[in-house]
Amino acid sequence: MAVGNGRPYLSIRNVNKFFGGFQALKDVSLDVFPGEFVCFLGPSGCGKTTLLRAIAGLDIQDNGSIAQAGTDISALPPSRRDYGIVFQSYALFPNLTVAENIAYGLVNLGRDKAAIRARVAELVALVSLRGQESKYPAQLSGGQQQRVALARAIAMSPGLLLLDEPLSALDARVRINLRGELKHLQRRIGVTTIMVTHDQEEALAVADRIVVMNHGVIEQVGRPDEVYRNPATAFVADFVGHMNFLPATRGDSGVVRVGGVELRADLAGVTASSGGAITVCLRPEDVQVRGLQPQQPNVLQAEITSLEFLGAFCRAELRLGSAEDLGLAADFSINAMRDLDLRIGKMIPVALPPDRLRVFDAEGSAHG
Amino acid sequence: MTDTSLRTAAFPASRAIRPIAGAEEWVQRLLIVLLACWLLVVILLPLTVLFRKSMENADGAFIGLANFAAYFRDPALVQSLFNTLTVALITTVITIVLAFGFAYAITRSTIPFRNFFRSIALVPLLAPSLLPGLALVYLFGNQGIFKSWLFGESIYGPIGIVIGEVFFALPHAVMIIVTALSAADQRLYEAAESLRTKPFRIFMTVTLPGCRYGLVSAAFVVFTLAFTDFGVPKVIGGQYNVLATDVYRQVIGQFNFQMGAVVGLLLLAPAVLSFAVDRIVQRKQVALLSARAVPYQPKRRPAIDTVCLALCILVSIFVLSILGMAIFGSLIKFWPYNLTLTLAKYDLSVGGAGGWASLWNSLIMASLVALIGPAVVFGGAYLVEKTKVWPWARMAAHFLAMIPLAVPGLVLGLAYIFFFNAPGNPLGFIYATMAILVVNTVGHFYTVCHLTAVTALKQVDAEFEAVSASLKVPFYKTFWRVTVPVCLPAILDIATYYFINAMTTVSAVIFLYSTDTKLLSIAAVNTDDAGNTAAACAMGTMIVAISAAARLLQLAVARALRTRTQAWRGP
């Protein structure tokens, strides 16, 4: 989805929320654009659900504003806002059938029966539940219940779809199938969607944009590939995907010193002065082991200290030759393993490409 | 509008958001206020007036604690405080020992008919508390069958009171201790056995600690019941005065309302204490069993099982012989001279204690309580538990709903006289009507019902209200279409509990009935007072029969409901 062009559909400005003395949201601002699929991602207690509930009007923020479709909804009760919602528990009405659950809001509008029946049939088809209309939620599988909840949430064609950990109660395999369908469905009906999740893989798979949160603050907003390739903070780097964190000091003119070695890296955004403590980050899959060029920068000798077979690839623990205690995780394809005859104890040259190294000020490290 | 919101962005917002209340929120607020007013009128205000009354003289002037001082100067009154403590303590010890053994047999042995035995132990719940007293008259009274067993002691006094109170309190203790013993983790026993622990040591280190909170809780409940009960000592107490009969005599006999209030407050003291202890203890009990615990499976232990079976049979004989004696007594023509069986005592038009009208009054009162009570209680619990408006008001309502558990019936009845009969009370018009009996009974048994409703509501998904708000369906529609059907079994429980208690209660309503609204349970007390024990037995038996019928009806309805809703309640 196009991002940044046009007026935002949802504008969150300087939102703060306190629970007693605990500040759950700290000056949060965010724009969500029409038709976008946005994921709020973060560990439990990071404020993602609080932000969703503020948008829904279920736990209204203490200050700051939220505007939807150009209207300030900050103080409105939930019943006067325009959204559909799916909870982790699904909150399906157990004594009503699938069709009755989906039609729950429509009936209240006083639409005539034929129109309601037609709409329910359309929704049932949309979430692939045809033939289940007269069953009760207790007679459905978890995945089917989740679809009913989704159909109910979009039945009234809301402007905004809110999903609070909708997949986390499901088995891993069902979860992966359903998240694909969810994305597909969202594309088809084009509803602006916000999903809360603590599963970074899920967020990467379905989101147009990811909002990474921690301690009530937005750490980064960006497309999944941006967040993955270019984490804005050490926290994001750690939370999304696997990451090596190497303690280092800043050298002169674009050089960092890791252990006894000097590496070239992009130091944009680093405030530490020369000799200051910094952290150098590198994803395991970015450690280059094949096709090394003679003139290539950042090539080091490393010893393989352990190998873990993970199916499609191997995760190796490397000890960088120059420093006894400097460990580095690297992912090697099965082909590379075979072609280079990689095994425990072998010394190999590896490259840490400068454009893949991310450098942060040390005190911002999210470790521990 | 977007412009405004962008402008606020330029000035980091400190403007606090004041949520706008929609029409629904205002409806909820109004209902909460109504609930709080109801609880104030039904519980708190009458008790406040009672407090005031205890510090007034006969002319209504404030005299501080002078009434209390006068009370403690009167040796006869102090004696009855001592008497009450004595019988309550002895009752507690006997009941807890019996109830623990019985509950242990039901939960931890492999003896047959465990469910049957458990039902037997709960039978006393169906009877008014004067019934064991009446039965004891026939069993051990001056012309009793087993009078010689007492070795010359009289049943009219502490012995009779204690036996009657044990009967009356047993089901309460059994229910609490069974619950405590059921929450056992099989793995603890397996661990103990794998360490080759001796059975007695397992009992002392695993079984007893596991249910100690239940035992404490049961002990306080039994003590409070025995301390405050009116029916048993009224019938079998003889010259042995206790606080409950003192209140009655002070108020009904001597019109000494101030002293009645003082004794009433003394009655309240242990109940308040036990209530506080029970609250603390229950909170601890909850955390005992983790979700991953393996339920205990009793194994065959021939020696222990034999003892358990013997105990169950003995307790059952105790319960059934008291109930059976009351029934038998009601069928005898003229005890002990003419043992011909007759139904004559069931003709309420003879004997003049109230006639058939008292039966109709009881049925009307109990039905009204069983209709109004659950509606008020469940609606109130819903407002407290499921709405988000005015947290302080909801907490206050919840707190008020907890008070009746700590207030003995006599005290509440007395408080009602003071409050509703006070000149100038705009609600005074319900005094001496059926309405005051209904209101009083709904209030008297409010807490247990409120807690039942809250527990049921807690099991309902917390997000139903949020979902229906997002679907623009007002909360009351979802309440009616989803919450009530889902909680129907609990609502049925509450209605039955109310009906049975309204049938059997004596203590609160004895101060509040008029000649037009005399209840069957009160007619039984009056009939016994007039010396017609057999007719009183007939009335008591009628109450047991009606209560039992209500209970069976509930079971049938609950079963039908289960069958009909099985599809959505799941297996």
C-alpha cells in the first residue's frame, strides 16, 4: 500500500496513558493511512494493546488526541466510534450460532431479514465457512472461531479493523495459514487495519508497516524490510530477527574497533566521540563466507566453535581469531557447508560487509 | 479537523481527555446509583439506625455507651453472653470434627454411596432451624423416647441447643470442607509416597495443611451460626438464655428496644470478626491449587474406608433420625399416649396458629423473593462486574453487598423495625406489609447470591461488552440476549437459594410480620410456644417438603436446560 501520500485516516498525536503511577504510553504519535495494514509489535507490557484500546475507546488516553477520518474521536465512547474488533479470546457469543454471531450488529440496525441473510451469506463465503452457519462456536475449531470473529467484526463495513493478538491462541501451523488468509482478506476489502502482535515473524509477514514499541514508546515505524534491514535502535535490532551484538569502540574516520580489529562501518547517527563505547550489530545471515574478493574490506579469520543444524541452513558460532572472547553467530547455507567443507575447529576467512553493519551508541543497547 | 489535531501536535498535549459519556453510560450510571440506593436502604441505613438506637435512652436522647454499661451490670444478661459463647464453642468443635470426618470420607475414601451421603448431609438446609429443636423434644424431652440416655440431664438447655445447632450447622461446614479437600493435588501424595512417608505423616503434612483454610473458614461460619441462631434455643433452650432469645424477649416481651439494640450489636460482633477472617482466608485458599495440578484419586484402604463408612452412616442416622422424628411427631395423634397415625395436624385451620393463610403467605413471600431477588442480585452484580462507569460507585456497591453475610437475621430484623417504623421515614408505608418481608429477605441473603452471580459473570468473556459496543448494540440487549442465557444455571441457583431460605427463615422476619402476613415458619414458632409441638412439627415438615420440592424442581429444570443448551455449552 502506498504510504505517506494522501491524508492519514487515523492520526494519533502525543498520546499519554497512565495506570496509577505506571505510564503505559509516552507521548505516542502515529499516522495510519487509508487501506494500510499496520502491526503494533513489541514485547508484553510495551503498550501496544493499550494503544489499540485507546483507539477503540475501551481505555481512553489521559491526554493527547486521536482523529479518525478527520474527526477527533479522542473522548468518544466505543459505541460512537467506527471500528470492528477481534480479540484474542474472539469473544464469540456462545449461545448464538455462527450466522447469529455474524448478524449480531446488523440485526440491531433494523435491516430487513432478506438483506441480513444476504450479507451473512456473503461474509460466510468471504471467510470460507460455508455450511457452518447453524453451528455454535463451541462446535468449531479455533481457526474457524477466529474466522467467525473476523466476519462479525467486518459485517458492518467499519472504517477501521482492530485485531488484538488474533492469532496467538492458535496452533503454529493454523496460525501461519490464517495469517496469510487474513492478509489476503484485508487486501480484498481494503479496510484500514491495525493488528497487535508480539510475534515478529507474524508482523513481518502481514504488515504494510510495522510499529515497534517498547516501554510505552514507539521505537521505529517502517516497512517490514526497512525495520529488518535498518533497525533504528538496538532494541529493534534485537527484537526483530536474530542479531549479533558486538561491544566496540569508535575509532577515527569511519572505523570501529571490535576486539583488536578495525572494521569499516557507517557511523551515521552515532553520537559517541572517538574512543567512545559503541555496539556493532550484524545479522547472522549477513556474515559472508563465499566469494570473498582480495580487496574486500572487513575480512577476518574466524574459528568455527559449534554448528547447529537447522534444516535449511546451519547456525555456526564463530570465534574471531584476534580476540579470544569475541563470539559471532553466522548462518551458512547447506551448499556453503558442503562446498567449503565447514566443520567445528576449522579456521575460515569471513567478511562482515560494511553496509550490513549497524552501529549504535553503547548505552542504548537493549541487551539484558 | 485534521488541522486541529496537527496543531495540537505542535504543542505537546497536556490537555486532559475527558471521555464523553454516551446515552448508554448514563443509563449505567443511573442504574448504579439505583443499586447503591437500594443497598443503602436495605442494609446500611437500618444498621446505622440500630447503632444509634443502642446509644439512646427510652426518650431518644443520646446517652453514649450507658446502655452497654447497664448491660454488663446485669448479671442475668452477662450470663447469657457466657451461655452463648459456651454453646457456640462446643457446637463448633463437635461440628468441625464430624464435618471433617464426613467430608474426608466423601472426598478421600472409596466407600460406596458417597454422593448419597453428601445429599443427606445437606438435608438440614431445607429445614427451619426450629425443626431440630422440635425433634429433640420428642427424642429426649420429658416424654421422649430416649430420655433415659441423658442420665437425668435435661434436653432443655445447653445439651439440646448444641445437638440442634450441630444439625443446623453441619451442612454449611461439610460444604466448605468438601470444597477444601477436593482441591488436592495427586502429585503431592505421589511425591510423599515415593519418599516412603508414613500415612499418618502424609495426613499431617499434606492433607491437613491443604485444607486448613477451609477448616478455619468452616469453624468461623459454624461459630457464627450457632452464636446467632434463634430457632433452636427458642424451642429447646428452656431456662438457658442466649443472646438471640434475649433480643427477642427484650423487644417483643418487654418493648425495651434500646437494650434489644445493645444485644443485637453483641450478636453482630463475632459475625463481623468471622466475616473478616473468612474473607482473608478465602483469598489465600484460591492460590493453593495451580492450574496444572492433577486431581486426587482416592485409593482403597480397607481399614480407613471402614471407619469412613461407619462415620457416614452414623452422621446420616443422626440427620435422618432428627428429620424423621419431626415428621413422625407430626403424624402422631397424641404423644405419647395415643400413637395412632393421623394427618390431622396438617390441617392448619385447626389449632389457630395462623391457619392456611400462613402457608399461602410463605409461598407468596418465597416466590416473590425468588423472582425479585435474582433479578436485583444478578443485575446488580452485572453492573458491578461488567460496566466501566464510576469505579468508586461500583466498588461501594460491591462492599455494601458483602455486609449482609456478617449480619445475623435477628439483628437485621431489629434494624428494620427501627428504620422503617421511624416516624417520618417516607418508606414507612411498607412497614407491616408483605413488601417489608420480601425486601428484608432479599437483603438478608444478598451476599451469597451476589458472590454466586459475580463468580458466574467472571467466567463470561470479558470482551462481550466491548464487542457489542463496536457493533453498536446497546449493553442491555447483549445482557439480555447473551449474558443472561449464559448465566442461567447460576441465576437458577440463586432463585432456589432465595426460595428455600425465604421458606425456612425465622430470625429476621419474626420482628416484621403482621397478623396479615404471618409466615408458616413463624406460625410454627408460635404454635410451639402455645405448647402444640405436634402441629409445629407438621408445619416444619411442610416447609421441608416445599423446600425439597423446590430443590428437585431446580434439578429438573437445570437438567432440561443442560440438554437444551448442550450444543453451545459444549461437552
